[in-house]
Amino acid sequence: MTIKMRRWLFYAFLVLFIFVSVGVVSYSRGWRINISDYKIKFQKTGAIFIETRPKGAVIKINGETFKDKSGLTQRGTLISNLLPKTYEVKIEKEGYQPYRKNIKVEPDFVAEIVQTVLVPGEFKKTLISIPKPADDFWISSGKIVFKNNNVLYYLKNSSLFKLRGDKLIAWSEDGGKIILLDSKNKVHYLYELANLNKTLNINAILSNLSKKADVRQIAFHPADSSRLIVQSENSLYILDLNRLQLETLIQEPISFWTIKNPNIYYFIQASGNYSLNSFNLILKTKTAIAQSLNYQIAKLPNSLISPDNEKIAFLDNNGKLNIYFLEDYQRDIDLNFYEGLIVKNIFWYKDSSHLFIEYSDANSRETASIDFIEIDNRPPINRYTVFEKISNFYYEPSLDRLYFIQSSDKLRNLYFIEL
């Protein structure tokens, strides 16, 4: 072999080595050749991270199947080396309804599908045995108060205790006390469930304290059930039942408010717009969260604040469901599924990423349906009907149970299901 040939081979292998090395390093760093629309592009890949509940699901991306790799040491599945574009993701598991989502993959970025809850195809409902048919009910920590023929009863150890009033307004945080309302006489009563013979007339106590008994809304203090938070026409104050004292918290007209320990979140309307504020019950400080919200708020759900304290759910006058993010003021989500329907109740699911919606249409006000819907505006939004033809719905996050009334053989029975 001549010297010229040797040099040629050396330089040829050197160039080949450089190209191969660059290719291997580029490949290891996620670079790929993407041929699309008759164009050749050298692009960096991305990935999708998927986390589901329950585990053991089958993941399909554009029809290609991937195994769920989550387990004891890994909480989800990372699918890497994906070229930048939009992918159709489908998650399936036997006995569950499929989950679908269109995910846009960006170069050198991991897109996430987390807090994914697969909903069973069928639910097994369990009958709760109570001595009388229930027209309405309230549950907390396994304790039940229900209404029959406009009379309230507390069920304790299979025994019934008749209560004053016709509507339950609030449970204490520990579930040991309740506030009831006599709608006809506009009187609020407080019961200690451990001593049902003792009843407090809250309106009478307010009158004795030289405070007009104008109770617009009332709730237990989240840290002390011997103190009540009361809204009157132009103020919000604390009633201390032990000391028989009043303490003014907010002295201005409030449209809506709710409590998420240790804060009170409240809306004030001015010039057609709403402002959102919070009041810290420990520090006694007020914080303006958002001003001039361009919403026409019609109704607030029972569980306005999400469990993670990061989101607020409310309805506008058109029935549109709005999700407002407290930490990210520029972000919100509108869910238009319920415009024109009657939304009766809303509960946050325990993961703060889903909602239960109880709704009906104008032609079937007596019965309702329950939807389980995700808080994710990437299409398609996954919405599942959990049950139909029910009435009076409640979700208890500690047990992950849904309670509702459903008629059977002309009887109104109380049931629960587990998600």
C-alpha cells in the first residue's frame, strides 16, 4: 500500500470518526433528524411524563403502546426521544373508561400528564341503612343528619334524635358540633352531638349582645368550634360563645366568602366588577389577591377553595364554570360544559385537579347527574358522568366517597360509591 493511499485512508477514517462521534454525542443529547412536509430538520427531542391512578395502565402515543413503569420506586412513566409535534395520548386499563389528551412536545422539554384519575366503567353503590327515607342529608366524619318530611334527624348508633330547624348550615372541623337553621323563623341553633339535650339559640345570643340578629351566613371558626364567624349586612365578625364577645373582622359589604384555614377568602363587588381578598384569622391581616375581576359571579360552590389552597372555583351568570389560580394571576380556566344547565353543587376532588359537578336541566329539576371533570384546558377535556337520576350529592374526601339519594321502588334511599 502506497504512502498516498495510507494518508487517504487515515484522513477518511478521521473524518468518519468525527462524523460518527458528533452523531453519537448529538443522539445521546436528544438530537434527531425530522423529515416532515418534504423538509429535513435537525431537531432536539422532548418527552412526556405520565402519572396515573390506579397504576398498571396501558399508554398509547399515536397508536404505539408503552408499558406503565410506575411502581414502588417510580411514581410515573417517562417516554423520551419524541420529535417536536402534537401527540395523541390514550391511557387505558381494563374496567376503566379511557383517558385521552393531545400533548404538544417541545424540544428539550418534558410535557406532563399528572394527577390522571381513571374512572371505573361501572360503580357499585352501597345502601346506607337509615330508619326513615331521606329527603336531604348532610354527612361529616361518618356522622349523618338527614331530613324527612321537613324534620331533621341525627342518626347515632341506629337511634334517631329529632333536631330543631329544617336545614343544616355547618359542621365544625372536628364534626362534633352542627349549626341548624329554622328557615321559617330565621333562627339558628347550635348542637353539640355528644350532648343533644343542650341547644344554643345563636340569634338570641346576638340580640343579648346588642347586636342585631341579621345573620346572612354563618360558619364555625376553623381552629375553635366555640367561636363562630357571622356575616351581617355590612360586616363580618366573630362571635365567641365562651366569652360572649363580638370581634369585628371586616367592615364592608361582602358578596361571597368561604373559609380555608387560616384564611377567609371573600369577594367584594364595586362598579360591576369583583375584587378577591383574603383575611388571615391568625395575623388579623387583609390581603388583596385580585382587583377588577371581570366576572359576573352568580353562585359559589360549597368547597370554593381547592384542597391545595391554589385555586378558586365559581360560576358566572351564564353557568360557565371558572377556575381562578391564586398563585398565577394571569392564568384561569373556563369550562363551558354547563352553560344553560342548572348547577346544584360543586365539590373539589381531593387531588385539587378535578371537580365533581351536580347538575340538571330545566326539564328535570328533581333529579340530577354527577360529572367528574379534570381541571386541564388542553384538549380534549376529560369529563365523565359518574351517576344519573340522583338527588342531593355530597363528597367526603377523607373516605373518598360520594353520597347521594336515589329513588328505588318509590323509596328515596341513601347510597355511597367509592371512586
